[in-house]
Amino acid sequence: MKPLYFPFTYVSEPVLEAFSAFFKQIVVYQPSSLNIPESMQKLTDSNLLEIRIPVKGDENKIDNILKDYKSWANIHQGSELAFFKMNPDKIPFFDDSSALQIKADIKKKKQKQQNEKKQDPLLNARIFLHIAQEFDMQNWEINKDLLLLEEKTLNLIDNLKGEDELSFRGNDRELALKIDHQSDYMTIDRIVAWTHMLQYDQNISALFITNNRSAVEHLIEKTPEAKIVLNIDSIPLTNSDGEKREKWQNSLNEQLELILGDSQPASEGIKISTPFNKDAGKKASLTLYLIPDESPYRFFTRSAWNKTPAEKINKETEFNNTLIGFVEF
């Protein structure tokens, strides 16, 4: 069972490393075949990542709109990602700031009839996800530079104080170097846009994972019947124990399939023993929530739009339950 990453379309190496402690491979959506991050393409070569494009077509239209948006953002704020900073509560192309309005702003044309043109929710979602992905990529690059600077600073402090007076040891040092691995900008709007992709996926899973606490909290708050069914704590991220990890991951996958197939799962979280040395370096934890008697399609469309669309686009799946996983590291 391949877990599906949500509600983002960009995954950095540290995030994938944490997910790989539990799963052999994860799936991440792309809004189109345009501008797929090179770093993610390289990760597919290791078979840790599967890039999936549920919706294809309109690439030229999307490319032109993105170019117009970048020009608009550069003119107004000097940054192609200015919209996220200027309007944190608004989602581009989901409200009155349509692509046609941005283009009209650039060319200073007053063509009101264009602004009244019917919008395409799917196209709008794909454009938004492209913009959000570019934002996430740049946000990670900035955080990575800050992390490197912090590491150099701590090393300098250690060298100046000497071995007997180190101020940052063990967990204290890890906390000092901890960064936000994923953006909290417009989480709910990301879920709405991402769910458009889910509708068109012909091979969706029943298992969804994220490292974004806000996304999990939003979904669980809207689902009072959700319950924690599995807790796995402090799994080391090192890959030195490949065969042992693979065997353990297979056992975990079997346990997840049992949970999904159980009409009356355990009322409290199941603890799974692990054969790893918990003192070995960086670690990750996994919490799994079960949404009983609700397929992934119905769960996400209800959570995103407060209703299930009358006509389902993707094929009927075999899953009657949904699992939401939160990975913390």
C-alpha cells in the first residue's frame, strides 16, 4: 500500500527521509507535467518517490497564465510569490483575482467582459498548486540556508567553549537546529485544490500521510468519528539496517491492511514494537487516524467542499475506510 502525500505537491529530501522510515515509497501529485522540480525527479530514481499527474492537458494555457502571474507579481512586489505574502487569506484564481484580471492588470486593459467569464475550478486548482509549489520550494531553500548558518554558529560556540562546556548537546542541539519543513500558508485552500487532483486519480490509496499538523487538525476537527488507531514512536532515520527495516515495513503494511479491513478496529491506539536502536541519530514518529465507513474520495470531498459531488470522477475503490497519517520529526 503506497501512502499518498497531501496536501502538497512538493516534497523535500528531509521530509521524504522521514516518510521512508515507515514506507518503502510514497506518491506525490503534480498539477501538470510543467516545471516538475529537478530534486523530486532525482528522488524517483531511488524508488522512494512516485510522481503522479492525475490531470493532464491545458499545459500551454497553464504555462501562459503562470508567466502572466509572475510578471504581475514582479511588477507589484518584486517577487513572483508576492501574492502569498500580500494576501495570506486569499487564494489566487479561486476568488475575484482571476487569471484574466491579472493579465488585464499587466496590460492595463479594461475588459470587464473577460472578468465575467465562467471560471474552471479544476484549472484554477492546478494553477494555484503550481504557485504554492514554487513557494514551498523557495521556502525550503531559505530554511536550508538558515539551518546551515545555525549549524555553523553552534559549531563555533562549541569550539570556543571547549568540550567540557558545550552548551548544545543531544536533544538541545536538535531543537536548536529544528526548522519548519513545510509551509502552513493557506492550508485549507491547499486541501481544496489538492482534492481536485484526488478526484481524477484512478489508483488512489486508502492511506494518506502528511508532516503538516494544521492539515491533520483541520480534517480531524471536521470528522468527530476519527480515532487514533496506531502510534509508532522514535523510529531512527538511518538506512544502515536495510534488510531489517524492509522486513519491519512489510509487517507495518500488513498491520495497516488489517486495520482497514476491520469493521470494528481497536478503540485505542495500537503500539507496534520496533527492532531498531532508538538511540541512533534523528528519529521520526507516526500517528495514524482511522476514518471508519467513509471512502477516501468521500472523506476528502466532504472535508474540502462540505459535500460529496453528485458525479464521482474517479473509479470506485475497494476501500470503505480511510487512514490519515501524521509524521513528526
